[in-house]
Amino acid sequence: MRIKKTLAFTLLLATSACATVSIPVKGIASNGSAWSGYFTLDEFQLSGDGVICSGKPTMGWGKVNTHSFSCDDGRTGTATTTRTSMSGGTGEVTFSDGSTAKLTYGS
């Protein structure tokens, strides 16, 4: 019985160590509208001007990474992020209709 409790506790600790960290994102689109959102290792979401865009980040060890996304208004696009510190960075977003946005993430 003691082994089962120890195993259950160990499993609980291992699972909680894998908790997802959400990093905040904010910025301004080329039309002046404010955008905000988050990204994790599994997904990212940006919203602004009544539109929600989401995608799966291509996380790499490089300083610069490019991520594809789609929006609920039919647009698609890419976000190119540049890590400027261990806890944050900047991003440039290009939508399929030619509009753009500048973002910052983390701290």
C-alpha cells in the first residue's frame, strides 16, 4: 500500500512539473487596433478588432522563429518572433490581406 501511495505522489509531482506556462502577447496592428493574446509550447492565440487568430508555434532553439496561423475571419498569416531576452521578445505579424502588426511578448 505504501508503494502505491509513493508512486501516486511521484506521478502527481511529475504531472504538475509539466504544467503549461502561458506567455502574454500584446501589440498594435497597422490599422491602429490593439491586439493581445498568449502563447504556450502547444498553441498561441491573438485577438483584436473582433478577430481571433490561432496557431501552433514552431518553437526552436534559434533566436528567430516563424509561426503560421489562421483567423476566424478567413485570413491566414505568419508571425516572426525574435527573442530579445530569456523571458521575452518582439514579433512581426503579416496577414494574408497585407496588413501587419508589431508585437511584444513576455517581459
